[in-house]
Amino acid sequence: MVTNEISLELCNVFHTGQVEPGTCVQRLLGSVKTGVILKDVSLEVHGGEVLAILGSKGSGKRALLDVVARREQGPTRGQILLNGVPMSLRLFQQSCAYVSHKCDVLPGLTAEQALHYAASLTIGSRVSRYMKSSRVKQVLADLALTQVANRTRSQLTASEYRRLSIGLQLIRDPVVLLLDEPTWDLDPLNTYLVVSILSNHARKYGRAVVLTMEKPRSDVFPFLDRVAYLCLGDMVYTGPTRFMLDYFRGIGFPCPELENPLMYYLCLSTVDRRSRDRFIESNHQIAALVDKFKLEGTPFRKSASSGAVLGLGDGGVGLGGTLTLSPVTGSTVGASKVPLSAFGRPSALRVALALNMRCLASTFNLQAGSIWRLASRLLLLPLYFCVLWLFYHDKKAFQHTFVTSSGLIFNMLAGTYFISIINTIFTFPAHRNRYYQEAQEGLYSGPLFLLSYFLFSLPFSILSVIAGSRVAFEMSGLSDPWDWVKLGCIMWGCYTLGEQQTVALLVVVKHSFTAAVASITLSALGLVLSSGVLRSIRGLSEWLLYITYASQPRYAAAYIHRQIFSHPHYSGLARDSMTNCSLAPGTIQTQESLSAASASFGCRYADGWAFLAERFGRENAEDSATLTAFLELDFNMGVTFAFALGLTVVNCLLYLVPLPAFIKAKFRE
């Protein structure tokens, strides 16, 4: 049994931040209205104690936690000390933890698996696997989750899920734990359970717990060692809970009998907006309370929640009275030990492996949602091509086959892009949300997260494209197996670009549906302008032609068109079963020749090259060399892969560059 060793202290903290939502443009330009959110806030909490920050909505509770966690979005001045050392972002990430009232857990993971991978990401390699496993079991027991350890997120109640969110941070044994509304939207029984668990954790391990509450109940009063009342950024009272009644009684505000003292003094510290007169009166009253605490509240703020007693005179603490403290001995907290966070963090390789294994664990389980996502990744693209096969497998060798085959190419590319986008929208956002939360804890960087995710999704995309391209190969009329490999490579490049394009949009777009619509729109524009199917390259104006150079569908469509239409069976196709065509190979039937020979009406293309010249040639470039260069196979395949690889690199840079604070704030909850 040892005495308190941990101390978190805030001294004269001021914080200025955004006080109005503002539009996206205003936020980017920095023209959003700001104001002072925290005004001369001073408080402290020690190991073994639970500090509750109470206040109505807009009082500055979350801003105070953000300032302590060094996540504030605005200038801050004052001192924040952890054991006498100035708090920095790195120090907080190493020794402390922050729990939002809503924390995402990857779907498909059981509670035990979620804690196991959290331990792998946060606890250094110097801690043995046995100790990590023991830590997981201990946290499950401390949070009363042992009985539901094998349940997934969807099978947990709101209270169990909230406790699991807390456990994800407790797993690395932080010396200070910050919690934003941990009892939000919980019933009274579960509120009591969560607060009692946090109090037990603080006392058992000698850690400091700081939580915010908007509507505290009287039954949690015994578990709160300290309390701080905030009103519009001003501190009305902060100090031990057991001295709170004496302080307010001493300044003329005794708590009525049978009243919940926490709620009574919270209402006392809240601006009454029911009428103009009440608003003015409550403002004056709160200003007087703030000034009174600044003058006489320092002894309360610095007094110990236990181990010290207030020496009160006969008249108690009057408006002008003095306060004396006389320490007593014998107060102890639970057995203290070196926190696991002191053993450092795992290496980047171990983190990447843990991220990859976590993705696999969330995918390969027997839950309905995971089975659907796995089936979508593997079977949606092949099923799409099987549907196309019903329409295109029986193509006749006539002139209209040129247009039919070109339409098949368009549908192949469109399906590959769109299904890639759909699969990414179904699977990536959950990993993205978890990344934003863990990145704030300094666990890993954006590029490491993306590379781990891409390595995880790579086998699924390859298997899906192999199966889909085989069906497409059978419909295309190609016969060489090597052509199947080339076709599959082009389709995989398009699939990867669709995935990367969606991931890039999800950097800043929170809602999956919005990102999906934007990504599908970009892909559709590229297909319409650049594929040469709905609109020929020959018919494009110069400025649109130059735009197509920045579109992957231009190169993928050109490759597949030449691959298919270079086949000999596209030479000398008849108009229909009754009329043959007699055109010289490599020529296009003109309007003059159609007028001269009505028997040849409908015989537009002598061979596949004539069709390619019409779709991809230019009016001022009829020579074969220019068209051949446009349809050069190796170049088009290389550029198709370059687009996919280049966007992958761009995504790594996007996730590496610091985003504006208002964008990151969208993903905090």
C-alpha cells in the first residue's frame, strides 16, 4: 500500500476556440467566430481519485478535456502539469488516454479480440505475450465483461459496448484516464455500474480518472472524490466532493434536504434562459460565485480528497472566513505498479502485422455482417459478369457485333469500377473511423494504416478479378490464355483505381453514401468521355481530348478494344444472314459508297481496325501510325497500372499530411 503518486494539475488555463459552427469555406479561410471558452481554469486530481467535471451543454467540459489531451483547436495559455512535468501531446499519448462517449470497434470482432489487438497495438514488445493475455483477462474482469467476451459489437448492450470502449484504453494502463460523457444515454443502473467501475479502477491501481457528466445522479455521489463545476468556461467550484457542501453552505447556498447535491449545485451554476429577468439574475449570481471561488476557493482546490481535514471555526466558512488544513495520515490507495505504458510502444512492423491480423479477424467469422462483406468482396464482381454473360454470350458474326462488343467493353469497365467502389464503401469506413481514433493516440501513421489495409484487401481483389475476367474472357471471343491474363491485369488496374479513388474521398468525407456518389460520378465521367464507346475520340473537341489524357478509362478501354478487335474473326463480317459485305480490309464505308451501292447498306466496317479508326482516330490524323501509337498495347497497360499505383502513393501522402482540425473533429465521434 503506497500513497498517491500521480498528480494532474491545471493552473490558470485560458483557451480560445470556435463558438459558432461556420461553413466549410469559413473554416478553411479561418473566418469562423471564436471566443474564450475556458477562463482562468485551475484544478487538480491525484492518483486514486475520480474527478467529475459538471456543467450544462456549452459550459466547456469537452474543451477542457481536449486541452488536457492537447487536442485543442485554438490558442491555449496556462500550465498543465503531470507530476510537475508540462503536458505535451507526446507525453499524453505515452502516459494517458482519452475515451470519447462514442468509440468505434471494428464489426465482427468479439470483445476479447478487440482488447487483444488493442494490446498488440499499444503495449511494447518487452511485455511478454502471456502478460498481454493476462492483461486482457484482467480488463475484462474489471469491466464486468467476462461473460460477454465472445460476443461481437452487434450483440453487446449499450452499457457493455460503452465499457468495452473504456477497456480499449485501459488495456495499456494509462496513469490518467479522460472520459467524455461515459454515462451518456445509459439508464440509472448502468450509469451506477460504469461510475463504480471507474472508481474501483482508480482506487485499485492508483490511477487518476477525469470524467464529464451533464446530469449526475445522487447515487454516484460516493464514487466522486472531486468535482468541478463549469459555467461558460468559468470555474464555480473545484475541490473534494466531501467539502463541496460545506463550501456552498459557508457562502450562503446550503443544499436543501432530500435534494441531489450534484444536480442542485449544477443548476445553481447554470444560466437560466427561461426569461430575460432570470437570465440577467442568474448571470449576476454565477459571476459572484466565480469571483468568490477565485478569492476563497484555493484551499479547497488544493486540499486532498482524503487524508486531510478542514479545520473549521465555530462559524464554519463565512463569506470572509479563512480555511486551514491539517493533514492526517493513513490514507492509502491500492497497490501501485509501473504502468504498462512505461514499457514503450511496439515496432512499426509489429503494428502493421497487428493491423493486418485485426482486419482478417473482423472478416473471417461466422457473423452475418462479416459473411456478407466477405461474399461481396469475392463474389459480387463474378456475379456481375455472369449476368453480362446472359446478354453477350451468343454474339452473332455480323456488322452489329462491332457495336455489341464495344458495349461489352464499356460494361466490363463500368462494372469493375462501380463494384470496386461499392466494396470499398462497405468495408473501408469502419477501418477509417478506427484509424482516426487511434491516430490521435499516436499508435501509428496514416501510410502504415493504408499499406496494412491494402495488403489485407489485395488477395480479395485479385481473386475476384480472376473469376470475373475469366467470364469476360469467354464473352470476348478471345482464345489465347495469355489474353486472359492481360485482360485480368487491365481489369485489376481499374479495380484498384476505383478502390483508391474512394479511399481518397473518404479522407475528408465522413458519410459513406456521399463518398460513393462522388466516386461513381467521377468514374462515370471518365468512362463517358474517355472510353470511346458512348462518344468516340474522333468526335471530341481539342480541350476535351486533352482532359481524357488524365483519365484511366482512356488507356484501359484502348487496350481492350485493340485486344478484342484485332482478332481475325472481325474481318469481312456480313451485314446479316442474308447480305454479305465486300469492303476492302482497313476501310470505312462512307456515305457516298452507301448511296452508290444500296446492297451494301449496313456494311460499315471491313474489319476490326476500321472500327478502331472510327472510334479512336482523329479527323486530322488518318495515318495508321498515329492510330497505332494511340492503341499501343504495352503503353496503355503501363499507364493503366501507373494510375492505380500513383493514386495509392497520393493516398499515403493524404493520410500523412495533417488535416485541418475541423475535418478531424468530424471523425472523433
